[in-house]
Amino acid sequence: MSTTPAPRVAPPTATSGPPTPGAPATGAPTSGASTAGPSHREIVTILAGLMLGMFLGALDQTIVATSIRTIGDDLQGLSLQAWVTTAYLMTSTIATPLYGKLSDIYGRKPFYLLAISLFVVGSLLCGTADSMYQLAVYRGVQGLGAGGLMALAITILGDLVPPRERARYQAYFLAVWGTSSVIGPVIGGFFAGADSILGLDGWRWIFLVNVPLGALAIAVVARVLHLPPVRRVQHRIDWPGALMLVVGLVPLLLVAEQGREWGWTSPRALLCYAVGLVGLGLFVVAEVVAKKDALLPLHLFRNKTFSVGAGANVVIGLGMFGGLATLPLYLQIAKGMTPTEAGLTLIPFTFGIMAGSIITGQLTSRTGRYKWFPVIGTVLMGLGALMFSRLTPDTALVEVFADSIVFGLGLGFTMQPLVLAVQNAVPVQDMGVATSSSLFFRQVGGTLGTAVFLSILFTTVGDNIRDAFARLAGTDDFQAALADPAVVADPANAPVLEMAQGGGGAMPSLDDSSFINALDPRLARPFLDGFAESISSVLLIAAAVMVLGVVLTVLLPELPLRNVSGIQGRLEDEAAADKAAAEASATAAAAGAAEPTGAAAAGLPASGSDASRTEDHGPGDGH
């Protein structure tokens, strides 16, 4: 229960510091206190700290995505890259709702600092990894911090700015996203392409570069992020719910990653299905028991906007992360690009996201309408995935650019309006948990999509390469390569020559795909075609998934946008609660003062008003 504070004036802005000495540490404004929002300058100052944290997460994603092939080849485990990606997504997914719930209770700032700190520690550990499995574990630590970087930044923006005005500040976040997307591939390519920097493998600096950036972000956030104190309310942290969420998600993700090796109906796979389903069932039970303290409060699902938005976010995450996880592989393997070139090739995708977000933000701010943007966005994402599914090793880069813009526009039309709709539909005191839950469901879809789609890719690529080999072996170019003395004399071509000449040689391991670049282009063609065909199949599935996304976004309700920020709404709610409590206390005090007279009325003459009060309450009502 919350304590009832003495009346005081609320902090007038979101950047106010601690309460004046002598004032209670908790409390809310009285009915006459100002709840005016912060100025533009104050908001920009706070956003500077938030953007540094977001820059860490956004830069890390672009650097790692464009360098994963180099890392996998160096650690002898390219086919294990799903472990690295899934571990990060899994821990960040589980951590995201925890950050939202705890920040609603104890405030945003300490948990934002914790998120950055964990991310920095995880980055330092990743820089020391000696195997793909070890790297996956350390990426999991990194994900624990990443789970709060985006969720809390978006929540704090919701605290500061009303939904109708939020578009003018989205440009700052978009600038961070765009900058990291442009320089990330360049930095990643530089580090991945360097054999050694200061005595360490070049790719290790992909992670180590986060350490000084993270230290700077911690210093800036600690200095500039000052929000009104959160009223202290007695809460119980939902550790059982968090534990059951882990028990439910981890086995399902594990079987998604290992199913192709175990067999989808093997005993180990069936055990994972069973444990995962039991864990999710117990998670629901834990949330019912926890009630308002639940990690994912079930009462939010009675809100149609929240429930439909949750389903849409799962589908969008599945299509977005699952489909995009394969594109860097296409560019680096099928097109023979370096990590830097692959990252720069996807810049039109980033421009599409930025353009879509700016368009939706400005139109939402001017019209107050947002429903049809996610509908259009999911249609564009499905169309973009369908266009990507037609890629071959010979596809012109102009076509790749066009496909990227279409897919990026779809994401830009979809991501912010869905979060905005959920924030606008829930009470302000649930802003953190609702925002983090939206991102949680998107990450659940992304985690499952990445694991499943990469499993499909590496399950089918071997057969597709063999089919392409059989199809191309009789062509003039391939036969000319087999007869070329220079090709035969090159040791790099030996494994493929054995396969082609019936020498019984097995197909080279795809755990290290760098051998493809060393092959004669004519001998490499079956491998390029095989990878392109598997990637096309994955993207075709992603396009089919987005059809369900269109259906869900059509069902999304549209509510009038609020004109107050989260902080203003919370302060006004607390002021109303204090006023009601004060009136109830005054009524109780008046009743207590009248109690002796009422008691005397039982045996002594009383005035008319006292007799009337006694008659109204009845004998003994005052005790």
C-alpha cells in the first residue's frame, strides 16, 4: 500500500530533480499543482542520454549482422550462428517485460543504467569468446542488457510527450537508427576484415568497441535523465512468472534450433515440446496468482487494442527478424560481397524504415489517425518478402535496392503505430509494462522466426546444393573448369573436383563457408545457387506469414489519441487519488468527532441533528 503524503507541489516538469529537502520522498501533486509537461529543450536534453543507449543496441545489431559470417568461419561454426543470434534474442526477450514492470514500480532511470551496464559487460565477454557456443552464452548476457535499451527509451519518450506530439521527436531516434545503420557495416567490415588489431583478432573489436561507448552512455544518462520520483507502492516482484517464462521459452527455442539434427519427432524434441508447453502453462498460472504484480498482467488482454497488437507484433517480428536474418548471408555468399559491402547494400532498407516512420509520425500528429498505417505496412512487408524470394546469384543490385526499400517502408509504417496504439489504450500507470510487452511479443516472434528460418535454411541448403551440382555438372562451363589444368592444380578446388569426378568425396562442411570464395567461379556456382534457393524458400515463407499480419492489423481498434504525456497523466491520477483520500479522511474524522454524541443518544437527550445522525446509522454503526 502507498503511504499518504503531506500535500506538496509536484515537480513542474519531467526533468525536475529530487524533491525539496523536507518534503516527502513520495507523493503526488495536489489538485492545484502544475502538471505542465517539460519544454522542448528539456526533452531534447533527456533524449540525448536515451539516444546514446539506443545507439549501442542499434550499432551492435548492424555490426554483428554483417560480420557473423566472418565470426562463424573464424570460430569454425557458421551453421551454429543461430545459437548466437537466438541466445541474444532469447535473453533480451525475457528481460524486456521485467524492465517494463520494474520501471513502473521503481522508476525508469536505475533500470536504464542497469541495462546499459549489462550490455557493456556482455560486450566485453563476447570479445573474449573462443567458440561459437561460448559466444552464444556471452551474447545472452549482452541480451539481458539489450532488453531494456529500446523498451525503456520508448517508454520514457511516452512519459515525456503526449501521443499527438510524439512525431516531432521521432526524428531524433530515427537519426540514431539511420546513423548506426550506415556506419555499423563500415565499422563491422573494417574490424571483420582486419587480421589483428592491438594483438586481438579484428572481429573481436566488433564487441569491444561497445565498452567505451557504453561508459559514455552511462555517464550521460546519469547526469541528464531526471524524472519525477515514482510514488512508493508495496509490490511483489513476479519471480515465479519470470522463471516459468524461461522454462517455457528456452526448450521451444532449443528444439527450433536443433530440430534438424535431432529430428523433429525425436525423443529429445518431444521432451522440449512437453517442457515448453508445461512451462508456458505454469507461466499463465503464475500470472493469475500474481494479479496486479504479474510480469505480464493478464488483465491487459481484456483490452482489445493490447491483445490484437500482441498478436500482430508476434507475426511482424517473426517475418521481420526471420526474413532479414538470411539477407546478409545471401549478399555475402550468393553475391560474394564482403561484410562491409553487404551492410552498405542494405542502406536503402534503412532509408525505407526512416521514410515510413517519418510519414506515419507526421500524419498521425496532424490527423490523430493511425489504424491504417500498420495495415499498409504489413502489406508492404509481405510484398517486399515476396520480391526478395525471387533473388538469385545473378540478381542486379538495383533490384535488391528496390526490394529493400519496399520492405523497409513496410516496417516504418508498422513499428511505431503499433506501439503508439498500445500506449494510448492502457492506463498511464501501466505505460512501462504495456510498452515492454509490445516489444516482448515482437521479440518472441523474432526469436522464433530467426531460429526456425535459419533451421529451414541450413536443413535445405545441402540438398539444394546437390541438386544444383547435378543440374550444372553437364554444362559446358562446368566441364571446361574440370578440364582446365590451372583449376585442377589449385588445392582449393580439390574437394569439389572429387565430388564432380565421382571420387567419393563428401561435400565440404558449410560450417566454414569461406572456401566458396576460393573456388573457381564455375565450380562455385552450385553452392551459390543452392544457398540462393534456400534463402528464397525462407523469404517465401516470411511473405506467407505476413498475410496473417495484415488480418490482425485490420482488426486493430482505433481510439482517440490522448493529449497528455505519461508523466502528466500519472501526476493527475495521483492528485485525484490524494484528493479522494483527503476527502475520505475528512469524512472519517467528522464521523469520529460525532461518535460520542451519537453514543450518548442511546441513553441521553440529544439535539435534532445528532438524533437524526444516530437514526441514519443505526445503533452501533459508529464503532
